[in-house]
Amino acid sequence: MPHAAPSAHPAPDSARGLRVLSIIPPMTQLNTPYPSTAYITGFLRSRQVDAVQEDLALALVLQLFSRDGLQAVRQRIDAIAPKKRSAQVRLFVDCFDHYLATIGPVIAFLQGRDATVSHRICSRNFLPEGARFASLDAYVDPDDPDGGDPLAWAFGALGSQDRARHLATLYLNDISDVLRDAVDERFEFVRYAESLAMSQPTFEPLARALAAAPTLVDDTLQQLTLAAIERHQPDLVLLSVPFPGSVYAAFRIAQTIKARWPQIRTALGGGFVNTELRELTEPRVFDYFDFVTLDDGEKPIIAMLEHLQGKRSLSRLVRCYVREQGAVRYINMMEGDIAFEDVGTPTWDGLPIDRYLSLLDMLNPMHRLWSDGRWNKLTVAHGCYWKKCSFCDVTLDYISRYETASASTLVDRIEAIIAETGQSGFHFVDEAAPPKMLRALAEELLRRNVAISWWGNIRFEKSFTPELCQLLAQSGCIAISGGLEVASDRLLKLMKKGVSVDQVARVTHAFTEAGVLVHAYLMYGFPTQTEQDTVDALEYVRQLFDNGCIQSGFFHRFACTVHSPVGQNPEEYGVKLRPLPPVSFAKNDVGFIDPTGTDHDAMGRALNKALYNFMHGIGLDSDVRQWFGPRAPRSRVPRHFISKALHSQR
């Protein structure tokens, strides 16, 4: 579906101005809007631009997970021979009337519109139960492993509403499995078709998928897109793709727009583009998008609007790819970015904030924050004040350009958002919120007597003293997360984290003592990490849980990226990079050869199983070797290392 280059279209009437529609494409998250469109819409409105926004990720799920949606799924299943249906699909067919009767009440309950349904959900006789409910068998009371209902222990302190929310989440996951097995094998709530985009050197897999016959999910998204365009009548549509799992749907949306309204301009940006499309040379991308922008969107979008209004030539665009005469051209008129102090206040106007779904995937009180509750997302500072970690994309703008706004400006934004949304919960989405700014923000909140609940990401550095932790708690801090990565002083030094294990213990314990929940990001498979390092790291993590320093964690496999210090200077980390194929589309992850030869896949399975149990209070008194198997080396970490660190002088 090729179309003319941006400069070939006549400019719209500049006196009328342009309407800009920002879209959140599937899939991002279901409990709260992804903030990119709120940021851009708020900024554009502060510049008197006619800007609106839509969350098609939420709209798609609400349509599929409705009576009409389930009936459409059933029609697709009827075309599949019974012998080829998965067990979950067979259960769905057998219990179809049951699913049809319960989907509406479950969605209303998860949206907070009908709390009374919780009593029926908790009865375990209301919802059809598929394979996802087998996970309930994992909840065994460690004091009574052979007794009673496991949910009675797991939810004893949480109450019937949370118990019902968890059961309802399992029910939705069962239906999502049906969608994946019978309708679209790529469907997931978050990582939808991400393999088509993530680190794909060529556009070919995505092109084939976009040219294929549409699935029910594609058809539904097309209908929602057409309705949104008819409703808003935009001149420019911005699609923000933060993750590989939102790229395919973004292209499907643009495909739909271009087929019906070729005169509407489309632009692609967001975290995925900023990270993976920095060497874009694939012309076919511009069959769908007129512009592809890099890094912060404010300045490129303003330049784009001025170009479309005839006020700026094509050659004066900012950080923008276009197609000219069949080839991709990158244009970057060197202009200063919009200062963080001046980007304006995010707005959620136009997003259905009362229709998001509060899900409860895990019972852990910290882990649930990512999927439960609608949080106003806000940034305390642009970029990272540390920007030294060797595994991080420190060369990219979103990390490397550190800017702050005054505490007064931040609280002004907070008060404006509360007035608009009526909700006082905030998730600060910084890479690492600076302690100096958090102190100033807390003091300003307390000075103005503004009551909020907030959580965010930090570095576990010594600046977070017990006094500061108490101050942050008084200002409304309920939880923090931070990167412990590999709990090994040798590897932390190699990573240039600027922290040590005993320091992390003292900082996390200070937060816990202040009544703040703590989540640790953990890593395995870092260059030169041995099996012994991994066993020792898990022992440190066990002790951190056992001493109440952390309440939640997540292990992820180290991935070497081309924008990180490891990817740019592998010899400093004792590894050799594997050669990449020629790249015309996405470039990010790069394989490497580690001479240690550790089986990190096996290590990862053990680590995640152990962590899952630790988060539920299980196995904290046991030797960590039990998670790895009989050949695992004995931990070299002193049994009471963390408790001694907590009692030592700071």
C-alpha cells in the first residue's frame, strides 16, 4: 500500500489548525493507561494544539472479553475439527453458556463497578475453572501442608475482594488461552506478537503477518480503529509503541487508517522505536507511517506539525525518518529539546479511567502493584542521574539526558492530575528517581498538605538514610523498587552499580522499617557469572527475604544490547560478541560468548522457582542448594551475613 512522500501532499489549512490523535496500541497494560499519550496530549494542549487520545489496547480487550466477543470466538472454534482443539478450548466449548453468563459480571467486578459479585466468585461455584486454576495448588500453608483450603491461608489476611480478584484474573487467563489456541496464536495480554518485532533485523516477518488474512483479533482491532477515526476526525495520528508486544498492532492500526483515509498522516514513536529502530533503512515501514521519530516526542512532533502546516520545510524536521524517492532518509535539524520543566502536565482526558481492570496475578502485596489499581503515572526527573550501569542503554537519550523540574512544579502537576482524575495514587516511572529530588518533593507535599500514595524506582544507594526513608513514607511512599541485579559484590563492581550487597541490605531494611514495601530487580547470566556466583547470589536473596529487607523480586536473564557498555566494549567484560546479520529494521539484543560456559537456562529455572516460594514465605529456612539439584556447589556466603550487616554501623 505505498503512498506519496510526506512533502508531496498539500498542506492542510493552517488557519484551521490540525487535530492530533494519540493512540495506545495493543498490548500494554490493563489496570491503568500507559502514560505516553497522556504526556504528549498534555504537552500539545499546553501549546494550544487540538489534541485527543484513545486507548485501543483496553478497548480491544473489553470487546473480546464480552458476550459478543465470546460468541465471535465460539464461531471461530466451530470451524476447527474437534480432534484439533486443545483441552482448554474443549472446556470452553463444554462450558460456553457458563462463560457467556459470567463474563459481564466478572469484567464489571474487576472494573470496580460491582463489588457484590465477589461473594459468588469466592464460592468457587460461579466461575468455570480451566487449567490456570491449577496454580492455586501452589498455595500451601507451610504450617499445615496437608490441611484445608489453600486459599484460606493465602488470602486470610487479604479478604474476599482480593480473593475474588485473583480468581477472576485466572478466569480471564483461561479465556486468553482459548484466544491463543483457537483464534490467534500470537495473543497475550502484554507480549502480543512481540517475536515479530523484537530485535528483528528485517521487516519480513512483520510484513508477512500484516499481509496475511486477518484473525478475529485483527478484525476487532480494525473495527475499533475505524470507529476512533470517525469519532475524532484527526489530521495526524501518533502511535506510541513502548514494547515489541505493541508493534504489530500499531502497524495494523496504521494499515487500517491508510486503507480508508490515505490523506491522514501517521507517525510512529515510543520506547521500542527509540531503542531498536535507530538504524532503520526499510522503506516498507513507510507504507504504514509517514514519519518515524526518535527519542522524546515533544520537539519532533512540534516540528512535524509546523511542516504539515507549511511553516517548516521537510529538511528541517527533528529526529525523524521519512521516505523520499523510495529510500529512507533521517532528518535531524539540531534544535534544543523542550526542557523537562516546560513539558506541561499529563492529561488523561478522553481515556476511560473507570473502565480499566484491576487484576491480581500474584498474591504478593508488592508484586501486585503492577497490575492492580489505577495509578497516575508521572516522572520526577528526565533520564538517570547515575547512568553508569554496564548493562543499561546509557548512551540513549532517555537515560543519558538528565534533567529535573522544581519540586513546586511537580506538586503543581500532581494537584492538577488529582483534580482531573479524582484519584491520588501515583506511580513515578523514572529509571531511578534521584534521592535529592525525592526529598524535595516529599517536603513540598508535606508543606502543602497534599495527601497522595506513591511508589517508584530508585537505586539502593546510601543517600537513602533511615531518616529520608521515614520522610518519604510520611509523604505517601508505599513501595519502592530497585536493581539489586546479581547479589555479588564482584559482579556489582563489574556492573558499575555503585552499591554493595551490605549497603543494599541496610537501605532496603530502612525502607521496610518505615513501612514501605520493597521490590528487587534481579539478574542472572551476566558476563563471567559462574554457577558458584549464582548460588551465592540466591543465598544473599534468601537472607534479604528472611530478614524482612525485601518483600518481592523478579529474576530476568541478562541481555546484551548494542547501546550498553557491555555491547560497546565487550572485551572489558570478558566476553566476545556474536556477529549480527545485516540490519534494516530492528537492532537491540546481541548474542555473546562467555568463556565460563555456565548453563544459565537451568540456573534461571531454579532461581525463579526459589523466588516464587520466597515471596510466599516458603523455603526461607532451607539450604538454597535444594533449588539447584544435588550437584550444586555449597554457598560461600556466611549464613548470617545480612543480619550482621544490618547491625553493623553505617
